[in-house]
Amino acid sequence: LVAWLVLNITKKTPSEGGMDYRVPGAVSNGETVPTHSGMEKEEEEEDKTLERGQWNNKLEYVLSVAGEIVGLGNVWRFPYLCYKNGGGAFFIPYLIFLFACGIPVFLLESALGQYTSQGGVTAWRRICPLFEGIGYASQVIVLLLNFYYIIVLAWALFYLFSSFTIDLPWGSCDHEWNTENCMELQKANSTLNVTSENATSPVIEFWERRVLKISDGIQHLGSLRWELVLCLLLAWIICYFCIWKGVKSTGKVVYFTATFPYLMLIVLLIRGVSLPGASQGILFYLYPDLSRLGDPQVWMDAGTQIFFSYAICLGCLTALGSYNKYHNNCYRDCLALCFLNSGTSFVAGFAIFSILGFMAAEQGVPIAEVAESGPGLAFIAYPRAVVMLPFSPLWACFFFLMVVLLGLDSQFVCVESLVTALVDMYPTIFRKKNRRETLILLVSILSFLVGLVMITEGGMYVFQLFDYYAASGMCLLFVAIFETLCIAWVYGAERFYDNIEDMIGYRPWPIIKYCWLFITPAVCTATFLFSLIKYTPLTYNKKYVYPWWGDTLGWLLALSSMVCIPLWIVYKLSSIKGSLRERLRQLTCPLEDLPSRPGTGQPLPSTRAGLLMLTELESHC
């Protein structure tokens, strides 16, 4: 904030020097424009609507999308799901969902943004006003995601700073936060016969008693953890300056944030596979158990993982695609980025399970006892393994730096998506000098203040509530159903293929069109219904059961996004006059300001209509 104020206060005014005071576009016949005073020129600049902007080059777009989709889920969720759901057999449902849902929806959202040059709300408004609620639903999810996702960065920064020491603080039991039940690994191995059932490891005590100072339940939030407050503030400051100039700053930052984690991952992979016991961990990760394919839960895990890791139904892909040039090959980008994302998840499994195999061999326990998912992997299992390595602080720094960077670009792209949606909804207000930066600042401050509740002593319970409900697979599946129905059946799959062909010069693989029409909505609906049937109330650490009002609050978070779609449909149908048939025809017709063929001003060549368009004479579409 201070840096932003200094930059704007010390910026030289245009009146200094021999500057041309011509108002761009005001005169085109070569007439002389009278010189204005400095104050009048400044007022004109403030009132002028700024251009939307584009990526400087294709690489900036690719790295931005890669930074968004390649995140923490690739490292701490996918490998765990593989081992839990049959090892190599898990790749069968995973690949089926990838080709049936992941790639089709990824292309749909990216192409939609590129075609309309609009953010996550106004893109749907232009395509089909009746389904503008899809955009609002996705932005509600992103807003809730912004509140809690960055908390992981605060934890990771705390661990990163704690790693700059000779002896890692979670490696021994001689600290003030340790209890009498704390038992170091080496001592536990040599005195197994006297180990009590209540014995805990220094890693767990550091996590729960030093970092979180966790309370006994969500009803006891306690006081703020001021060290985490500073880490959260630092995370938001970094996030703000990564995107404060829009794609101009984002496109530069991702050169580092999207590529450096790969270097860290390769370093950790090489170190992991060279350890004793690594082969057993990798075998445990990949060994196929085909009998697990008969369990419906395996298929649901595969489906939700695709939606989580590909950032679909969040409006982020639409926002990033909207800054592309019109003729960018979004289809080729889609395929390359999807395979990059899944490939990263696969390789990350080797890096993680080689370390876990080493740790299991050192402890003499089965790998299943040391395998964790989510924060348990990043802040308990992996730090425990790092303690056993020579030069452990170095490897801890590498790992937590990778976690910070993986989470950082996912976080600031989500904020960029939300801001892009707001600016495109109200361009006359926010597309002015310094107003976009101010909007980002307000969003950051609001999100920081809301996030404070998650870094209290009971904040971990609130964090899990957001993670389990607010951006759950159930919400994403619900949005995906309506996205595919809107594009394929209302706007028209053939028409959208025509739009893509006009942008890239050829038609994508036909199977994607049939996925939009039949396969994707059917698979998403089945998975959504199954997730409702198999719903289990949230617990923490498999022990703490949330009170009834906690689960109720969670369902309100989930419904806050899902209700946007039906409520918007009802609102739009009731806000205009005419018979139901006339209202549907009007609200399912694309707006007239959709892109024209560049250089001609002629509409894009498409006579194909969706399900609700009866004849071409009945509407301009």
C-alpha cells in the first residue's frame, strides 16, 4: 500500500516537458488542437476510459494458465488419491474424466473468454442472458476461494521462515510448546515397549501447538495468531503487486512463479528417488489394484480431482482467455496445458512417495501409516521426512518455497479473475486511471480481514469448513452442468464450433462437441447426485465432529453459489413482459455486440441455432 501511494504521488505529470496535448481520437483531419491547461488535461485523462489490454505474447498467457491450474492439489492431493484408490488403477477413471469433462470444459471456458473478450460474468451475458447466473455462481466460488486459499500461503511462509535455522524446530521435543507426551522419532524406535498410546511426534506438536495453537472446537475461536497475521499480510502484499497493473504485471510475474516450482520439484524428485526405501514408496504409489474400480467412491474422487486441479467453473480460464488475441489457437493451448497439468500431478507423485517410502523404511512402519493428504502432507508428513535427511533445513526451504509459489500464482490469478469480472461489468466506473488498482486494493483488504478469522486459535476449523463446502466438487459439478447445457443446447454446439473455427482457422476434434452435448452433462449430473447421496458430515482429524450449526453454515456457503443460477433465471423471466415462449426466445438470444469478423464489420458466419431457437427469422441470432 505504501509503495503504491509513493509511486502515484511521485509520478511526474504529463505537463512537464514538450508534451503534445492532443486528445487521442478527438480530431482525425489534421486540425490543430488547442493547448489545454495541465489541470484540464489531468481531468480528461482521469475521465478517459482505458483500453482493456492484452497479453504481450502467447507465453505470458500459457504461463498464467499453467500457474493457475498447476497448484497445491497436484502435489498434496493427486498422489494421495492414487494410493488410496488403487494405485495405477486410479488412472483409468482419472483419464476417463479428463477426456469426458476436463478437456471439454477447459476448452469451452477458454474459447468463451477469447471469443467475447469479457470476464466471467459478462461473457455469459453476451452469449445467453438467461444463463448469466453461471457467471455469478463462479464468481461467488472465487470470492470464497480468495478468503481461505491464501491461508495455506501464510502457513507455508511461517514454515519457510522457521526453516532458516541450523536445527529445524519440529525435529526435537525440547521446545516450550512441546508436552510431556512428545517423543522424538529416534527415541520412539529404540523404546517402543514403553511408548504410550498418547505419545505424539514433535512435528504434530509444532503444527498444532506452535503454528495453529489449535483450540478444542469451532465454538472457541480464541485470539489471533499474530505471527500468522503478519505472514498473511505479507502474502496479500505480494499477491497485490503481482496483479496491480493487470496483465502487464501478471504476465511478467508468472515467468518466475510458474516455472520455479518445476525446478524445485525436479530437485526434490532427484533427492527423493536416491534415498533408501524410495522404490517401495513408488511401487506403493503405482501398483494397480483393479478391484478398487468397483467402488463408486473411486470414480467420484477422480471426477472431483479433475475439477479441482483444472480450475474449471471458476471463471479464471474465461478471464485469462479474454486477454488473448482473437486468432490465438486456444484449442492447441487447451490440449497442451491439460497434458502439462496431469503430467505434473503424475511426476509429483514420484517426488512425494519416494520421500514417504524413505520415511516408512526409517521408521519400520507401512507406508499407509505415513501417507497424508492436503495440509497433513505439506505440514506434517513431509516435514517429518525432511528431518531425517542430511542438511534438512536446505530441503525444508526448497519444499516450502515450492509450496508458496505453487499457491501464490493460483491465488493471484483467482483475484485477477474476480477483478476482471467486476471491471467488465462496470467498465465506465473501473476502467479509469488508477481505479482498477484501487479496486484490487479493496478486494485484497476485504479478503485479508475475512481471512483473519481463519488464523485464530480455532481458525483451522473455519478453514476446513470453507474448504469442504465453499469450493467443493459438488459446487463445481453443478456449475459445469449448466455451462455445457447453455453452450451446447441453448447457444448451439455447432454455432460455438463455428466461432472457434473463425478464431483458430479449423474445427476442433468433433468428439469434444459430443461431450458438450451428451457426455459431460451426463457424467457431471451422475457424479453430482452421487456426491449428494454419499455426503458425510465434516470432521477434523477424524476425531472432532462439527456441531449442527457448523454443518449448516457449511451448506449455506455451498448454496450461496449454486442458487445464483436458478435465482437469476427466475429473476430474468419475471423482469420482462410477454408470453413464456417470447421471453425464452428473447433471453436465450446472444447480444448483438458479439465479435464481428475483424476488418469487415460483418457478423461471424453462423446460421446454426441452439435448441430454443426456432427459426432464423425469429431473432437476430
